[in-house]
Amino acid sequence: GWAALLNDCVALRARGVTHVVSIISAERRRLPDFVQGHYHAHVDDREAAAAEMARHFEPISAFALRALEAGGTLYVHCGA
């Protein structure tokens, strides 16, 4: 999850990450300036999470496709 954002995001920078998808139950966090795009899906960890997550599938897919078509590198994580 958020461990990649530690140490000034050295791991993400080293991999050239430009776009991030966050699927978490926490509030949105500020990402470093080198991240050009961020899709934040606030999904609580509860029984209805699967149905809640399903509504994000198409927007996440579109976001990922745009990032990759622009030559970006995508990092997808959850808060688990």
C-alpha cells in the first residue's frame, strides 16, 4: 500500500511511476509532484466492498489506459 510512498517515494521514482491508482478505506493523501495523475477510490473494508468496488472498474480501466497510452508508468495499490 502506502509503504512505497515512504522515503520521499524513492521506490516509485526509481521505477519511473507517473500515475497512481489508490483503492483504500483512508482519505486521499497528497502525492509527490512527479505523479502526473491519481485515481483515488475510497472503498471501505466491509461486506459491501465488492459491489462498491465494481463501480470503479470502468473509470480505473480508462485512467490506466490513458496513462499507458501517454507513455506513463502505473502503480496500483490498496491500503491492506
